[in-house]
Amino acid sequence: MNPDPANLSGSAAPGVYLFCFACPAAIPAVGGPGLDDVGVVSCEIAGDVVAVVSSVNVEEYCGPTSEANLRNLAWIAPRAFHHEMVIERVMHGSPVLPVRFGTIFSSSESLAGFLARNHLAITRFLKSVTGKDEWAVKVFLERSKAEKRLIEADDRFLKVSPSQGTRYMQLRRLRAEAGKEVTLWAKTVMQDLGKELEREEADMRSVKPRALDPREMPLERIACWAFLLRRETVEHFRRRVEQSGARYREWGVHLDLSGPWPPYSFCPSLGNDERSHLSGSETPD
């Protein structure tokens, strides 16, 4: 889905804001205030698919004030949060095909046409994710700890001179070499972990994570994966992540499992139409 704001910009009429596609089983979970408290969250029904939508003031997103709005975290954050909360509520009653924050159609007719043209892809995806959720595994490296362990495992460390000046220079050289070796070692660890977790009968994707959270410092994020897991396998997968993490923890490698999330990382690419996107793909955090 690529942005095409031209048909929406400057329109004074309310647009149709799309949260996700789902099955009719989701209808009881749909309700509550719409985005910007304009109308309510409702469903556009097309046979065995429903589009979860609300009315929206198009000018807020595509009009003269939209650029300022999108630079204002106080404006965009609660709306993005509302978007996610609606999708997660629908997830409790139905598989979902989530769409990105800021997906707006000019009319119900435009949305209906888009749904008709992509009906097969949408229904196939909803069937494929039934009983499944996306889970994120982030891999962090505590570089100083890994460097220390590599130095201690190096035979040359045992042969360091007892002379204080010579010892300092030798240790400094070993630390510089360890810094380079850690980068290569971390890539190997990341590959081994990825192969091990991928064996858990789950679809796996490497994803581009959001910016590092200041709370995660001084850790360095070296990998971020999305897994599409059957719900009955989640606890087994959680134990596997914990076991894998424990094996590398003393070397400064930490694994973080989070979820369940809407399956953004596994969504099909749907065709172009008359709509506007205001942000990039959502990624589990």
C-alpha cells in the first residue's frame, strides 16, 4: 500500500479511517470512540471480511495543518496508541490484517472497491494467521562484558607481563583486538540463535526495529526478529528463548521476548488505491 494523498488533501468531508481487516467474529469487539473522538469505531462488512473503521477529519491528516501535526509528538502519540488499542481489541475475537497508522480513504465506496480488489489476498491472510500471533525477539549485546570474557578466554591474557607499564600496553592491545573480535563473534551468535529459534515451527522475519529506547542503554541491539506463533506453542517458545538467553548471558548477550502483537511483519502487500499513509510500517516494541 503506497501513499496517494492527492485525492484526499484539502477535502472538508470526513474520511474513512481504516484500522484493520478482520472476520465477522470481530464485530462484538468493535465499538468505542473513533480516532480524534469523531464518531465511533464500526465495521464495513463485505461478506466474510469486515473493515474496522471510523470517521476522521481529513484536514487533520492531509490538509494545511497536517505537516505540523505529524511533527508534534503530543498530537501523533495518542492517535497512534488509539490505533493500536483498537486493533488489539479486535484481535481477541478474530484474526486481523492490521494496516499502518494513518490509512485513510476518501469514502466508503473507495474502501469497498479496494476491499473487493484485494478480497482474495485478505481472506487468505486471515485464514493463515487464525490462532496465531506475532511475537518479537530482540537480541542485545553488553559489549564491555563480551570483550572482558573474550580477553579472559585468550591464552595471551595469561602471559601478560607482571611489569606494570608493559602489562598496561599489552592489555590495551588485547582490548583493542577484542573489540574487533566481539563484532564478528556477535554476528556468529546472532546467526546461531536465529537458526535455533527458527526451528520452532514458526514463520520468522528479520525486522527493522524502532530507535533504541534510552532505558535499554548501555546495551547494543544486534538483532530483532518477528515470529508468527501458534498460540498453543507460545509457552514452549518462551522456554526456548529463556534457555538460549541463559546460555549466552555471561557473555553479555540478552534476549527479550514480547507479544502478542498484531501480525504487521507478515502482512501481504496490497494494491494501490485512494488513500493516505502518514507513517512507516509498525514494528513491535
